Amino acid sequence: MRPIAMNSNLHAGTVKEIVHHGKDQLIYTADFTGLTQLWQAKPGTRGSEQTSFTEDRITFATYIKHKSIFIIGMDFAGNERHQLYVLTLDGTLLPLTNAPEHTHIYGGSSPDGNWIAWSSDRRHPEFLDIYIQNLNTFDIYPAFIGYGSYTSLKWSPDGYSLLIKRTNTSTDNDLGLLQIGTGQVSWLTQHSGEASFKDPHFSSDGNHLFLLTNKDREFFGLASLNFLNKNLTWLLQEQWDLEELTINKGKNKLAFSINERGISRGMVADLEQNALFTWKTPMGVIANLVFSEDDQNIAFIFSGPAHPPDIWHVDLHTMQAQEKHTTTVGELAGHLIEPFFISYRSFDNLDIPALYYQPKNTAYKLPVVIYLHGGPETQSRPEFNPLLQHLLSQGYAICTPNVRGSTGYGKTYSHLDDARRRMDSVKDLVWLVQWLITAENVDPKKIALIGGSYGGFMVLSAITHYPDFWSAAIDISGISSIKAFLQHTSPWRRKQREAEYGTVERDAEFFDRIDPIHYTERITAPLMVIHGATDPRVPIEESEQLVNRLRSRGHPVRYIRFEDEGHSLAKRVNRRVAYSAIVDFLNRNNGL
């Protein structure tokens, strides 16, 4: 197989989010131009037309049908200080929040379309409060002020209440009904132990919620929550997580997906018939399920190793799913590679799941790239990744492990790396190397690491604490010091992360023992570091301190700084620059 060119369809733009799914109208966001904008699908064709032309990327969008306007969110150069705007159908942009030093999180519109709710840290950087705003006058009123992280999820059907969320940690929250007139909250989900409640939707009678929760169990299941007695009734429980719950306009059908080892399976629950239906898709991940207004179909975004993110439809009469082809792989059809599942035993006999991709040519000892997800409470799933497919075409094998601490395998597994057990997940990488060498046709001298954000911390931890295994390493916006990360990240975000990492007050000595920044002299692998200058989560100074220490002792390190990026590479032109540099760096250091 010939290597895929970096300017091929592999790096074409991708669909991000479905914004509105009318009877004959489908509006979504995509970065086809290199910057995320609004697009409208042309009826009866597979073409689309761009409908917004903002200077900054659109990070969020929703359609207010009563007023025929969009509410959109934008930040500047990836700084995640999101501002909200009205975007009219003729392209006029009207600022709503106008506080660029703060972030704003959209929280729903009132049933009559005259009000919206949002949350912000504008009162104090450690807290998120809830505000409502009139769309006729743009006047802003505080709805709930508290000492915590509070966000609005949606307006109640009668228009008098907001369904709100109190985030206790990244894996624990509570839902409540906020009476707008009085500011009083009726908390609905108080619990002992850890529980998360997500994707809530009001029932047709307004007396209960449909939602997903892992209360008192390992995996997320489907339940209904009664407002009067606050009792939870289970509707569907599986031995995998249920995800992406949504409800139709008539409130008699629910749609969701089941995450089975990372692969999505779409489901529809007919509440009147008390029946479940499923539909088939290739290997991949379903996201952003949206019923059409006429209840004829569901639109969703599907992404798989051999399928770039695209909008699909499932016909609710036949339960057949079909791709809309807003994106195309063109000449790459037949060349994209799907992984297979593996698992291996780690140092304590814990089974670690992973995905393993093999290149077309396996007649020689393969160089391997271990690709590490961020989070850490996320999961490597079989989604489309242009960088991985490009590396496969170059002859690399790829392994994407879900080390302990990953989600998707139950609540217990996701906590096996918490606080003082942090380095157990790094040990999982060492045992992965040993498994690859014995079980697969792998060159033990050509094993490289790539990771971003928390995945970058894993990369740096591996090359400092276990330096003898790696031929090259790539750190993208990675944490080089958990201690510094907690000290310098946004105050409201720090409070949510301390349950996972520990606190500076209690665990500073432990952080000093494990943080990679203190052990740069141990690094032997050539290192590439990529970081955005406006990163609000992991300050770029962490990467630059690391780079300077390595350069001072003459260690090979390549550093790429993007002035117009934040924590992720949002601009397609920058991704192409970064990916080209990554491939060149790996090839040079693996003798390819």
C-alpha cells in the first residue's frame, strides 16, 4: 500500500454537531473550510451550503424556532472563554454576553423562545452561576448564585423552572429544579456514594424525567425519575454504558446508543408499544442523535475507522441506517484500516483492553505507535483518526490502550488510577510493550508514544519513569506537572479535577515524586512537543519549561508552538502542519 498523502481526503473537513433537524431542513456545524461554521444540507442532494461566515470558530449552536434565529458560541484562538451571540438568518451577528474574560455555557431556551439560560464564572472565577437573558431586550438577570459549579440544562415545559446540574466532581453530579421566580431549588437526585445523571428529558406529562445514570451500579442505564417522590425507576440496564439519550417531539420515543467495548449500537425505545428496536452501523461510534420534527427518522453523526464523521439517517419505519455523504474518502476507499480487539494482563493480573491496528504489509517486524487518550476519564474507541490512518499507510502498527482509569468498563475500573494510584496506569504501558513483543510481529526497538492533554502526561511519565522502552515520544498539550496543572488551571475546573488527581494541599509531596518535569534527565527517547499558546487548561509554560530543560543538556527535542490554538488543534491548517511534522519525526527516529 502506498503511503497516503497528507493533503489527501484523509484530512478533509468533518461534521461536528447537528443543530436543527426539520422535516425538510438539516443544519449542522462542520469545518469544511478549515474553521467550524454552520452548513445546511440541500434537500434531495448530498450537497451542503455554508450559512455562517464568522471570524472565529463556532463552538456551539442551537436554533430558536419561535424567532428563526440561531444562538451560537465562539471563543478566540481556542481560549475556551466562550461568548454567546444571536445569529440571524441574514448573517447579522449580535453579542449576548460580551464578557471576553469569562466563559459562558448555554443552558436552554424558554418554551416561548423569549428567554435563554446560561452559566458563567463572571461573578467569581471559582464558581459557575446561572443567569437568564431576555432575547428581546438582551437584559441579563441572575437566576441562581451558589458556591459551586452550577449549570442550566433546559427549561421546563411550563416555562417556570430550569432543570439544573450541580457538578460535584467530573464523575458525580446532582440534578434539581430551579424555580425562576423564587430562586428555590428542589434537588431530585441526592445520593450517597458516586453517581452521575446525564441526558435528562421531560416526559409528556411533565411529572418525571427520562435520563441515564449509574447510581448504585457500574454502568449507565436508562431510568425515569419521578418529581413528586424523587424515586428512580429503571427502564433498561445493560452490562455496558448507555449513551446519547434523546427524545422525540411527541415524547413517546427515546433513542440512545449502547457502548459495547467502544463500539456503538443504536437503539429506539417506543414508550407506547413498550418495545425496543435497533439498527446496524459499521464498526464505529454514534453521537448526537436527533429526531426529525415529523418523527420519520433520526439523524446522527457516525464516525468509524473507515468512515470519516458524517451525518447518517435511520428510517424509523424500516430501522435501516444510511450515510448522507457530506464528507467523502474518495480515493481512500478500501485503504482505511479497522482495528481488532485485544486484551493483556498487567503487573497485577488486571485485564487491560485495547484496540490494535495492523498495516497492510506485515511481512517484517513492525514499528508500533502507542496512542494514548486524554481525560483520563475517557475511552479510546474505533473512531476516524486521520493521523492514525496516515501512520498505518506508512507501515506502522497502532495500539490504543484503555489503561486503568478509562471509562466504558464500569465505575470501578475508571477509579483504579485515582490519586496515589496514578502510576499504576503508567505501569500498564510497560506490560503492553511486553505483550506486543511476545504476541505480535513487533520490532522492540521501534515502539513510540503519542498522547495529548492527559495522554501527554502519560507519554511524559512513561519516558521519565520507564525510559528504556521507547524509540520516540510525542507530547501534545500534555501535563508535565499535575501539581502545576492544579495550581494554574481554571479555579472552577480545578475543583472538579481534585477527586481524580488529589489536592495540592494534601498530595504535593506525592506530585513531586511522580511529576515528569522533575525527571527530565532520565529521558532518552527523542521528544516532540506541540502546544497552543492560548491553552486555558494546561498552561503552555509547562511545555516550554520541559523543552528548555531538554535543550540545555543537548537532548533531541522538536517544539512546535501554535499562536492561534488552545488546548486542542482546532484549525485544519494547523492539524496538517502538526501531523506532517509528527510523521516526519517518527520516520526519522524509527529509521523509516
